[in-house]
Amino acid sequence: MDAMNYRLHCNNSDIADRLQNVVSQAEMQQLREELEDVQQVRKHALELVRSYFFSRRVINMDNYYTSVQLLLDLELKGLYGRGTVRGRSKHYLKHTVLQKEESARGDYQESVAVDHNMLEASWCDGNIVTMVTNADPSTTTTVTRRIRASSRAFPAPTCILKYNQHMQGVDRLDQIRAKFSIADVHSYKRWHKKLALALVDIARANAFLTRRMVIDTSRDRDPHRTFVT
């Protein structure tokens, strides 16, 4: 479920509701005590990856969840993290962030916190992308972007390439969901009504992607609009 749906659920229930019949009361209380002093968003993220604690996996996230503090918390739980982050995020070094008006596509800047094995990167891809990771080296690679009728390679930090490899499908699904979203254009006092509309959006996006797997839509100017109408 995308970030909006998860946020709607988590902000309107507590840990007891979400973990009922999943873990024992003792485990629930222990987790509640561990997370008591953790900021709200980080608490939700840690709950979500609880089953992977101490597995040494890499957790990929978008900028709603990612923060320097969350990566430190994940490290304590035997996990690594990688994700886009807001440039004004707390503890993110402001001098690392590129200025759009002074940058060309492919420009990048990195900062390394040796004590915490953490890397911050800012990269220009038309817009400025800021990222923090403790799962990648401070090396560089190239990414391919389509410019008009041709493809061009641009230099980029390795963490950018890794993030794109693991999150591109998630971002694409969110774009498809949002294109003709009914949840985004309606507001309700009762959160579960908006959640129901969001589930309809996801069902529509899944139906469109399934249809594309069995029907050739290459001749349609806008296959998604054709499907909806």
C-alpha cells in the first residue's frame, strides 16, 4: 500500500490495534517501550520492518519516511537504509544540497559522516534529488536519461543508481495511481472513506497494468486515458 494509505491507517490507530493477533502482549509491550521516545514517522517505519530486524537487509524509502535519525535507528536494529530525503530535513547537512539555478544535469555533491558510516548526496536530474544512505559507498557511476530522441549517460552517485533500481516500480505505480485519482480530489472527516477511495485507485491502477500485459496498447496515444474512459 502506498505512503498515503499507510499514513491514513497509522495516524488513526495505536500499536495495540496494528499488532493485535500478530505478536504476544509481552512482545507488544516491549516494542511499545522501545519506540516510546521515537518520533512518530520513524516509529511507523520501524514497526513496518520489525520482521526484518537484524537481517542486514537494505530498506529503501521515499522522503516521507527517510531521515538521518531513522537510518541510525535502523542500524541499531541490524538494518541498512537508503532513501530520498527533504533538503530541509533535520540533521541533513545543508551545504550538501545543490542549488538548482547553479547546477546542470549530472552535477552532484556528496558528504560522508565517517563516524556513522553514512553518506549524503545531492544530484541534479532536472530537479535536485537529495539522498541519505548507510548502505552504499561514496563512488560514482552513470545513469541513462532519454533526451528527445536519443539517450545520454550522466554521472551520478552509486546510491542514486541503486535507489532507482529498487524503487522505480514503486514510483511508477504511484504515478499511475495519482493520474486519475479519486482519493486525491475528495476530502472527508472520516478517514476510512478516503482510504476506501484510495483502494479503488489502486485497484484501477492494477487493472490497467494487467490489461497492458495481455493487450497491445502501443497504438494508443494515451493508453491509460483510453482504459479509464
